[in-house]
Amino acid sequence: MMLRGLVTLLEANRPTVVTESGVEYLCYLRGKVRRQSGRILVGDQVELEPTEGREAIITRVLPRQLQLVRPPVANLTGIFACFSLSHPAGSLELLDKRLVIAALSGIAVEIVVTKSDLAESPVILEDMVQLYRSIGYRVWVMSVKTAVGVAPWLATNRAGIWVLTGESGVGKSSLLHAVIPQTVIETADLSRIGRGQQTTRWVRLLKIRDFFLADTPGYTALETEVAHAHDIESQFFEWEDARCRFPNCLHRGEPGCAVREGVANGTYASSRYRSYCVMMDQWVKRWGV
Ligand SMILES: Nc1nc2c(ncn2[C@@H]2O[C@H](COP(=O)(O)OP(=O)(O)OP(=O)(O)O)[C@@H](O)[C@H]2O)c(=O)[nH]1
Ligand SMILES: [Mg+2]
Ligand SMILES: [Zn+2]
């Protein structure tokens, strides 16, 4: 009997696979498959043959649709870019960078503003939300403490594999615990290998409605390869209509730059322009333009 499933966890090199009908198998990878496919990743789609009990052998790893350098999750659909204004105060620069890299990697991104109950200024919070919504991002505002905003976020239809990312302490794990029954997390946390001791693992996919969600510990940088400086520029959608003197203007000091003019007169957010400059500087360093 051949089944199809998704790798949701890797512990001690033994993949856990959930089949389309929701049954979980602890698997072995056939040596030949390992040699052909290289390292298996959480998020991989596989074919498996049950042996006995809830054990199975993976007979084939299906081709990956997408793989980032980091996080090491195959076939990622999207990320929730978590951000809190205080406790800890998040970095808009890191947020903007995640938005750009996600889009250039071909994955969806939604902004989750966490800990809204701790926001010191409702006006600053509202301004931030309005800024990113006006640029075109989907922005959720929530507090796990007061449960405000969690339900609508959860009720939205999604598919595929999503990962919570954000600075340490932003509330990723708290959010996961708020939406997944404790028993499910605890069961998944109990290692079934090595006499049941706890193992810390990098990523574990948990099913929520129709999609899978994973937590990441601490700040996980996304990594991808950006080929052109203009790729970065093209992600600052709010500047689309700016008419600079030079059509290939990169807004770094060229004469007649409508973006810099717009930043100076308040049309465009200066935080976004700062993020852009940092990204461009990093890109130049890495690629040696
Ligand atoms: N007041 C308040 N506290 C929160 C909220 N969400 C999380 N916290 C608290 O913030 C602290 C950090 O939350 P975590 O969920 O552990 O943060 P994390 O993003 O998983 O952090 P790392 O695992 O270190 O990356 C905990 O003490 C939580 O109780 C919230 O909405 N409101
Ligand atoms: Mg955590
Ligand atoms: Zn310009």
C-alpha cells in the first residue's frame, strides 16, 4: 500500500509523516532514497509504505516546489512576520527586510502585530498599521493576553505551510499555544525516540484548519539570493508612481529623485526609506557592485 504524506518533523533523522487522511507515521528513509534526494526537510512531500503499527518506509521524496537557504523548510507557502511595538520594541528595518525577502523568494507574507495590549501609544500603533496596509500588506493586530484579534486571524482561509517569524520575545510561541490545543503540542513535544526525553527541534509543523503552522525560535533570518538591486527597489510598492528624472533611479542621491523628495516632504515614510538604504548597502557589500 503506497501512501502520500507531508514531513512534519525530523527527530534523530527519523521523519514523522502525516498522510492526507491525517494519520501520523514514524518513518525510515530508504538508503537509496536518501542518496537520490539528499537531506530530507520538514515540508517535503513523500510517498511511504506502512510497515507495522504506525511505522513506515519513505520510498520517494517528491520534487520540491521551493526551498530557501533559511529557514530549512521545503515548500514554504508563507510567513507571518511578527512584530511588536514594545516589550520588545521591534525593528522596522528587520520587518521591512523580511517583507522584501519573502516576496523575492516567492512566498506570501502577512504582518502580525503582537502584544497590542502593551502598546504604549494607540496612535503609533494605528499609524504603523495604516502605513503597511496602505502599501498593500495584510496586517493583523492582536494580543494573546486579551485574545483580541486572534480569532479573525485564525478564521482566514489559508493553505500550505506557514511559519511564524520574528524577534525573540515577540510572542510567536504564545500565539501558537493560543491556537493549538495544549494536548496536541505536548504530545508532539514528547520525543518518541530515545526513551522519551525532550528534544529541542528546529521546526515542527502543526495542523491548523487547512494549513500547517510552525514556530521558529528566536529571530530567524530569511535568506535568499537577490540578483538585482532593482529587485529590492521594486518591493517598495509605495514608490511605484514616483517619477524620478532617471527611469532607473535607485534613489540614493541621483538628481531629480522623486522618492527622496517624497521622503523629505512626508509623502513617503522615512522608516521605509531607511530600511531600503540599509538593504541596498548590504546588497552592495555582498555582491560587490
Ligand atoms: N502582555 C502580553 N504578553 C505577551 C503576549 N504574547 C506573549 N506575551 C509574553 O511575552 C513573552 C515572550 O513570548 P514568547 O511567545 O515566548 O515569544 P517568542 O516569540 O516565542 O520568543 P522566542 O521563542 O525567544 O523567539 C512571554 O512572557 C509571553 O507571556 C501578549 O499578547 N500580551
Ligand atoms: Mg518561542
Ligand atoms: Zn529616485
